[in-house]
Amino acid sequence: KVDGRRIVYGGFGPNRYDLSKIDVVIDPGGDDIYYYSSDKRPAIQVVVDFAGNDRYESKTAGPASAVMGISIVVDCAGNDRYEGRTRACGVGVMGAGILCDLDGADVYTGGTWSLGVGVYGAGAILDLGGGSDTYIAEYLSEGVGGPRGFGLVLDAGGNDLYRANGPKGSHYETHAVFGSFIQGMGFGFRMCESGGIGVVCDLGGDDRYEAGEFAQGGGYYWGLGILYDRSGNDLYYGNRYGQGFGCHQALGILADDAGDD
């Protein structure tokens, strides 16, 4: 304990860390579990894990989620799983939340305002390995820039899946269609606050993007949303207001450089 902050240097075994109480974790290896016993978070938190198939789990705000603070997770290797509900996985609200995974086939799951989201701040997922990753969320997630914010999902390679199939129903009461606001969205609240910049950038692999309404490179109320896929034979599945759209003085871009899509 240094100046009131708890700093933990872990061992090579399968350790469990309570990130509601610990400010800094340096872990050299092992299949570790990072969890939250309460909603409390240190104002500044850093986790560096060098190896192992690790699990970061929460029933509320998940890993690398900051409100008026900074939260950084760097995982260097392994097939890892990151999960939470609201404000999970690389989210900054009046702060910065950065989740950086350097290798492995990883899974990122969240509910709303999750997976690379910034609101009056910056949030990002940087997946820099070549594994086939999975991104699953529900609403206003996967590269969303909320009011005055910047949100990013950057994936370097692999055959990835980006999915948002409910449970929020259609904004137009369309049967078997979900509302999304997802996958590269700049989102603002109409007549209240202008949107920010939201980006999904995938640099390689045969990727699959699944969503409902308002998705895949879109801007809403003065926002800018970008979905950029550099290569691969990709599939985009969306619905009303999708795949490069702008609503209410906004701009949306879907750019795909190569492949049979």
C-alpha cells in the first residue's frame, strides 16, 4: 500500500483480483480472474497481464471503464474474455478508459454504452493481435462517440464477429428487428447535446457485422460515425438507417477497401 493506493505484483499461478479495491495489478502469467465485488472503482487504475487465458468479469460496469478518472487494461497474451453490463470494456465518461489486448482470440461482451465508448471523454478497445475475436453488445455500443466523446474499436486482424441482436426492440415496431445505434456511431441527443465521433476500424480478416436499426457507420444529431474495413470477404447485416447514414445534421461513413463483400 503506497500513499493509500494498493499495488499488487502477482505470481504465475491462477490468481483472483478484486478491481473494486486494487489500484494497480502487474501479473506475469497464469489463467487469472479479475472481478468487481462492488460498484466502487479507483479514480486511476492500471492492469498489466503478461500471459494466460484471463477473465475480466462484472455484473455492472466492466473492465477499463472510467467515470471522471482513468482506467487502463493491457493484456499481452492469451484467449481472454472481457464482460460486463453497462459501461463495460473500454469506456470513458468524463475520463478515459482504454482496453488493449495484444494477442489471442478474445471475447468482449457488454450491454449498453459498452465496447469502445466515449461520453465527454474517450474510450477504446485496441485488439492488436491476429486472433478471431467476438464483440457482442446490445445498444449504443461497439465504437460509439456520445456527446462530445470519442469511441473506438480497432481490430488488427482475424475473422471477427460484431453482433448486436437485441433485446431492445425496433424503434419502428418492425417485427424481428432490433434497435442498435452500434458499430461506428457518432450519437447526440436531439435538441440537447451534439454527438461525438465513433469508429470501428478492422484491418484484416473475413468479418461479420450483425445489427438492427441505426448501425454500421452512422451519425445522429451532429455526430460522425465511421465503420472502416480494410480487407477480407465481409458480411454486413443491418436494417433501417444502416451502413453509412447521417440523421439530423450528422455524417456517417462505411468504407470497405477490398474483398468480395
